[in-house]
Amino acid sequence: MDIVTKSLNYLKSLTAETISFARSGHTGSALGASSILFALFHNHLQFDCTGNNWPNRDRFVLSAGHSSALLYSLFYMFGYPITINDLKNFRRYGSKTPGHPEYGVTEGVETTTGPLGQGVATAVGLALAAEKMNAISPNLFNNYTYVYAGDGCLMEGVAQEACSLAGKLCLKNLILLYDDNDVTLDGDKSISNNENTVKKFEAMGWDTIVVEKGNDYNECSKAIARAKTNHRPTLILFRTIIGIGTTKQGTCGVHGYPLPETELKTFKQNMEITDDFFVPDDVLAFCREATEKNNKLISKWNEFYEKDKANIDKALKQNSRYNLTDLCKKISTANPEITGRDVSNIILNELYNLFPFFGGSADLASSTKAFIKNVPEYEEDALSGNNIRFGVREHAMGAVANGIALYYKFLAFDSTFVSFSNYMIPALRLRAMMGIPVLSIMTHDSINIGEDGPTHQPIEQIPQMRSIVGLTVFRPATIAEVMAGYKYFVTKQKPTVLALTKTKISNPKYSTVDKADKGGYIIYETEKAPTIEIIATGTEVYLAIEVATKLEKYGARVISMPCESIFDKQTENYKSKILLENPKLKVAIEATNDNVWYKYIGENGLLININSYQHSGNGKEVYEKAGFESERIVKEIREKLKKVN
């Protein structure tokens, strides 16, 4: 038996054992793709398993994340810090080998995957960022991005949007390894899909290669080598047998089928393997030839990097000093009244001189104002550009932005209307899990945009985003609060959403960046000692101030809370100074259907919000018809006071 066949046999054995030992996992694709990924790792992939995250490593994304047992087995055989014991703990709580690959949990995993198609789109972002770094330093950054995907991945719209964008941008460093086994979970692929994938990708501007013997190591390796010579993104379609070597091979029955003990034993015996969870030294030595080759590449690369590091850091605007408070004063002085989206544009362009912002909008840049002025657009012939024309592709945009942030030191941004954030929820959720620096600049934050009607008037979207653990959502009411959102993003470099107004905002004298940094602060208080507490966000802050002035005889305090999750993290001492201890009434005003405010106002408080879709019409009229009118709210407060007193 030659060493390649022997190595593949042990890879399949280890993968099948890992799944069977866990009594859970996806044997089908993990076995079917073994030749593809073994050829990639041994002959082509420039990887780094030293833990130093070599910047010029090739990026490999397992978009079909349910095949993770194969990836972990490869990691072990090629020298990543994965042990046999880790494989035995596959899918167990707190292990380094979770059911789907998780960024930050397992070394070598470039991005969290699981929702099908997200990995494909994220890989497009990684490839896009790599091309930009290549434009900055072509001798140091010339890596490939490989993404493994199955039939399910390519059925997802997010993957198709991203691949369309990759074709338009001619991302020649992107290679998609498509495992075409003609089987999905419910049966043959033909029950739900009959399209010609090759022609479809060619129409999107990709080169294509078809490998009829997708379970043949040599054929797989030759196809990958050919793809690396292409000048467009390349789809390699491998025709494989799902669950090859098992009794259920070629059928949907092997998709999520851990081999029973007796079948596992027979499966291994057919490959002349008798030991459990074991890989012989000659196989490990064969695999780690590739590891040693890559270690030498890394060492040589580091020598050149040290010579050019200063130029790279300069291009990426590293080690910058900044004073956002002074910038806020400058903007407020020049623009007493300005829309939230215009404030954002000014700040983004100022900060671009200090930080490596890179991103764009889903065909809405002229409306969301999320673009960097006087710099080229990122295009096939202008890879140094910083503005990406994502097109009407919100699904893909969010995941592509994730890939950009994951690549190397970029602060990624994407942009759309708040009402379209629903399209991006899977990508927002994944970036929150990974904690990566992506800023979503979303505008048209309220029903007062009016004429476009309820499809464009966000009600449930802001609460939906707030509910994503790890995603920080700002709904700013003032210039200082918009600045605080940007300050949080560039300082913490964590996933952040700015829900900005289309309407004009100002900067009341009590609104400062330092106060807004706390997430919530007192923005207005009547001369009479307050007995009524009003919490509001965004446009409703100005309405709340108007309401408070009409409640002078009761005394009222208005708290602007651009980010309740940040406010909740403040000290109890600070929060006690902002929130009244025993007011007669606690009120919250926000033009959403979010019930989060009850944690501040209690069940006896008064929540002025929206619980029905509105109508097309003049923005001010729509806003007032929905109940956001000062006299009406004052009346509700007075009626509530009668009931609680």
C-alpha cells in the first residue's frame, strides 16, 4: 500500500471513529470529502499551526461546517494543537472540537460556520481583503482563500449573492471546492434542485473545473494546482460519493449517521486498520512534510516582513492618536442641526484618516452616506480602493464584511436601512459570536421616514438586533451620541450597530461624548425636582424633552439611552445617579415594539411604543398618528399618574 493511500485510510478511519465515539456527527460528507481536503492540506495549503497566525497563510473555510470531524482529524495529522483526546471529546461540552467549527475555540479555524452558505460568503470577504493587502504589499501578501462547500451551501441565497460579487470583482485568489455528491439531508439533490452549477458560475464570471473522480487524491490535487493558475475565481466541482466505504454510501441515510461499532470495525478492516484512534509514525511523517515546508516559508516571510512592517502599518493607519471629543465639538459648531446619517458620514471620513476602515453599502451609499470621500472604489482594476459596491446583496454583504474583519487588521463596515437588517441577521449573529470588528451603519431608524410605508418603517428590527448577545446597538439622538458609537467601535473593536436617523438631530448642551459613552445619561431636567422619569432613544429623545417641559409642575427628568447594554454595565453608583430612586412614574418612549424598557420602568411603568404596522404617508403625520405627539403623551402620563397615586 502506498503512503498516500495509507494516509487517506487512516484519515477516514480517524474521522469515522471521532463521529462514532461521540455518537453524533455527519459521517457522509466527512468521508466523501477526505481526498479533496487531504490533497489540499498536503500539496497546496500554506498553513500555520504554530499558533502565531502567519498573516500570509492561505485561508481555508469549511462552509459545510457539519463536516468538522474531518477538519479536526486533518488538524491532528498535520500538527495543529489537536490531540487524540480532543478527537475523543468531539461535540462534548467545552471541548476544542465542537460540532461545527468555532473561531477562537479551535486553532486553525478561520471563521465560525454552521449556517450553510455563510462560510462561502465569509470566504469571499477573506479573499477580497487579501487582494487589498496584495495591492498594499504584493511581495508579502499573496495568499489564496479556499472554501469547502456542499450542495446545501450553494443552494443558500447568501452564497449565490457572494459568488456573484466575487465574479464581478474577479477575485482570482478565491477557490471554491464544491463537493457535488448529489445528496442532501432529505434525499437526492434532484428533488429540490436541477440547475447546471457550472454554467451558473461561468455566467457569474468564474472559471470552472470539473473533476469526475472526486474521491481520487491525484485528480483532486491536479485540479487545485490548475485553479491556482487562473485569473478569475475558480469553482472546482468534485463528483464524490457521500459516505464512501460505508454500507449507506451514496444515500442520504449516511448524512448524519455515526457508524455503529460493528460497521465501524468492518469499515476499518476493509482499509487494513485494526488500531483505535491511532495514526502510525510514517503517516504522521508524511503529513508533516507539508508542515515543515510551511514552517520554512513562515520563517523566510518573517524576515521580509520586518523590513516592510513600517510601510504596512502606515498603509493600515496603525498607532494613530485621536481626540474624538474635540472632533465632536468641531462637528456641532459647524452643523447645529444635521441628520444622523450626515453626522455619521463626517465622522467616518475623519476617522478614515486614523483607522483602516474598509467596507461599503448595499446599493444605498447615497442614502445611508456610508462611504469614504476622495478615495477610489474597490474594483477589479483598483484593488487599493476602500469603498465596496456590494450591490443589492444584504445577505452576502454582512458575511463578506465578516471575512474582511477576520483577515488582517481591517475595521470593516457595511450599511443598509434598519428595516433591511433582517436579511443580515445570520451574519450579525456570527460576528457577535466571534467578537470581530465590523460596524453596521444603518439608517432610516424610525417610522417617521413615512412615505415608503410599513415595509420600510422599522418596528421590530432594532429590538431584534439588541437581542443578539455580543452585538452592541446604538440608537443615537445627538451628534455626541453618534460619536460615542464610533468611539466605542474603534476603541473596543467589537461588532457594533449604529441605527441612525434620516431626520435632523442637534447637540443639546447636556449631551457630551463622555456622557454618551456611559450608554445612558441625564439630558434634560425641569427646574422643579423631578418626580417623573422619562427614558428615550433616538428621535424620541427630543419628543421626551418636549413632554418634560409640559410636565413642569410635576418635575420631570429625561434620560437619553443610546445603548442600554452599555448602560447596564455601569457601576451601581452611576446608575443610581441617573435613574430616580422612587419616582411617581417611570416612562419609556421609543418608536419600536421593544419591551426591553420594562427592566427600567417596571410593570407599573408607562411604555409608549408601537405594536402595529403603520401606513404610508408624510413622516410627521405617520409619527403622530402612531401616538408620538407631545400633548397625547402628556395626557397618557397624567391619566397614568391618577391610577398610580
